Amino acid sequence: MQINKRLAATWSSKYEGRKILDQDAKVPEIATSVPSNGRRKYHRLPLSLPIRFARENGAIINSSTENLSAEGFYCYALEPLAPGERINGHFVILGEGPMGSNCSVRVNFQAQVMRVDATWMTSRFGIACWIEQYTLGAADSSESWRA
């Protein structure tokens, strides 16, 4: 993984001399996402879905996807996750069947954090995740929550 040196330099110059984190806090590696062959295996869909997942430490994060592919998703979080960290969660694809019946699908997943991007315009962190495994199930109407 390559460190984005321009991004790191911007961070350094913007916050130089300011105490922004506790001494023992860990800052995730900021990396670029350039595949070795310059092409992605699957197309990304710009799809915003509410998503909820649990970190390894048990903390629950509610967010929404920025995009989704057959193997992963990208979302934003208010706190950084660590590359390599595993998360478990779900998102719901809302749908309506004949006569207004609910045909929403709940996607339960186990994923690994592949990349963390610091965003300069907001206090959020971009999180790129690879879905290791998933199961599909019917979602009930109470799962139409929003992140």
C-alpha cells in the first residue's frame, strides 16, 4: 500500500503544532487506491444505502454507502477504522412487490477494511471494505432505518 504523500503533507502543514489527538491514539494509514492493472474487477454502482456494522471492539457504526460493487462497498464514518480490521454488519435493499408487499432484502456481511481515506472538507473518514462473505434474507418493514 502506497502512502499518498501529498495528502500526508497537507495534513502535516494544516495541523502542525496543534494537538489534535491524544498521545496514545493511533492514526490509520492514508493510502491510494490504484489497482496494479489500473482496472477494477467489478463495476461500482453509485448507490446510497443505510448500513450498520460492528467493529472488532463492539462499537456500532451507522452510515450509508457511497458506492457498492459485487465484492465491496465504500462508506463514511465519523471515526477512523484500521486497515485490516474486520467488521460484521448489514444493509437493506428496499423493495416493493405486487400490491405493495414488502420484498426488501437484508444483506448480512463480514468484511475487511482495505483502505481509510481522510476527508479534508468534513470530519468524516472514507472506508473502503472488501466483503469476505455474505448471506441474503428477507428484511422486515422495521428495517427501513436511515443512517
